[in-house]
Amino acid sequence: MQKFTLTLSAAALALTGATMVIAQDRATMVKPDGNGDGTLTRAEMQAHGAAMFARMDANGDGAINAADRQVRQAERFARMDRNGDGELTAAEMEANRTERRERMEQRRAERAERSGDRREQMFDRLDADNSGGLSQAELASAREARSADRGQRAGAADAQRGKRMGRRGHRGGGMMMGMARRADTNGDQSITRAEFDAAQAQYFARMDTDGSGSITQAERQAAREAMRARMAERRQSAQ
């Protein structure tokens, strides 16, 4: 049962992933908005959903279930078992740990480089007269901008906390878990492609409030505000 719960969690992320990307513009996720125009069409959603389902259906049997998790575990073990003898030696485990550390260091270096670039870009933006230095007026403007940014970050942090609460939820599962369980309409602990597509289409329809067949930036903003309101309600009820 625990394995299927974990599988449901992954399915829930896939079902909600497209809208989450539209709502949050997370660069680390594959964007379903194929042409990058800020509007998600039904065709783009369906294409993204098909790709997500194919990636999660590890054994290619047309359903997302605990068997897929077992396949992925076997694949991970095979990658770690470098000599293919069916066992992990101390040397193989150390080699895998070394690779993980190297990947983490590489990611940290890339983040530091991006951070340095952002600081330079920020300075250039603040230096409105391009004098190479910041005046008192420019610094005051920067302080005002930081204050506004802190307010936005605080709101985002509240939404994130609410999202974590929703994921933890109660024993029956949080919001996304509930969605994944509803997708499993026959309750057989397996989500077929038809069930997945139906659940994703229903989710898209809720976002597409004007029924135009696409999710616009205005609908994205409305969904974001509605999500924040639901998070606030859950936080209040949890207190």
C-alpha cells in the first residue's frame, strides 16, 4: 500500500504539473506551453500529459501503478551495479556517492554563477544614469523595490507552506493525493491512460473558466489567487 501511495503522489504531480508550471513559471520543470506564448491550449496540455504519462509508465503496460515503481527501482540498482553481478560492492557504492557529490557541486557552481550574473544585472538596473555608481536616490529606489519584493516573497512563502500542508494532509491524502485517487475511478490502485486523460481534462476545464479551450494569463492569475485563498482557509482550519 505504501508503494502505491508513493505512485499516486507521482501521478498527482503529473496531473497537476501543467497548471503548476503555468501558475508558478518554474524553470526547473518541463513547460507544457509549447510555443512559450504564456497561454496553455488544450492541445498543449494533452501533448504534455501524454509525455508525462509515458515517462511514468515505466514498464509500458498502459497504467501507472506500483509495478512502475519497481521497474524504476530496478533501473536505479542496475545503474549503481557497475559490473552487473547483481550486488553492490563497497567500491560501487562509494563511486556512486562520489558521482552524486560531483553533480551537487556542479549544480552549486552553476547556481553561484547565475547568482553572480543576477547581481551584476541588478546593479545595472539600479544604476539608472549609467554612472558606474549608485546615488542616494537610486539606493532609496532600491530599498523600496526590496520592500515590495519581500512582500511578494512572503505571500509566495505562505502559499508554499499551505501547499506543503496540503501534501501532508490527513491519512486519506492531501489535495493532489485526493486528485490522483479520484483519477483511479474503479479503485483498482492503478491509473490507466484513459483515467489519467479524463482527470487531466477535468482539471483543465476548471482552469479554463471561459471555456475558450485555452488557459490565459488572466485565468492563471485567477487560479493563483483562488489557490492562495484555499491555502489560507486550510491554515485557519488547521489552527
